[in-house]
Amino acid sequence: MEKLFYSISEAAQAIGESVSLVRFWSNSFPKQLKPRRNAKGNRQYTAEDIEILKQIHFLVKEKGLTLEGAERELNASGAAVSKSVKALDSLKEIRAQLMEIKNSI
């Protein structure tokens, strides 16, 4: 069962980056990312927030865009970026499965 909210460390683990980078991106993309805060003030991310973090990761780390460029791309064609990220995730999963098969031979 999928959780409603994820901690910042879970969000960071989901995209393979550090907690400090997720915090930085949360501050840098306030229109796209709106994590809620719990009673202690800790950020809590939804599954949708994590998908947006994956899109930001793709644009900044894979495509090499600046933060401003990534924000423009998300605003202009967020659906296309989402499809690219999902395709990349699928390819990574297939590669992991193939590596498991190779190692078991």
C-alpha cells in the first residue's frame, strides 16, 4: 500500500540524491514542489512531489539544464518530461533485471 506522505529522507532515497539536495530543490522550485510540514516542521512529500523531484533530477542531472532552465521546461512541457522520466525508470528496472539474470548464470 502506498503511503500518503514520505519523509525527506525517503524522497531523497527515491531519487538517489542527498537530503540536502532535496531540501535545496524544494526551496528552488516553490511553484512545483509544495511539501507539507508536520507538527515538528519536517517536510512531508506526496507521491506526486516525488515524481516532480524525479523530473527535476532528470532535467538537471541527466540533461544538464540549469535550475532556471529546468523550471522553464517543467512549466512548458511537464507532460513530456514526465514521459521521459517514466521511460528512463523502466529502462533502469529492465537493466537491473538483466544484471540479476547475468549474475545468476
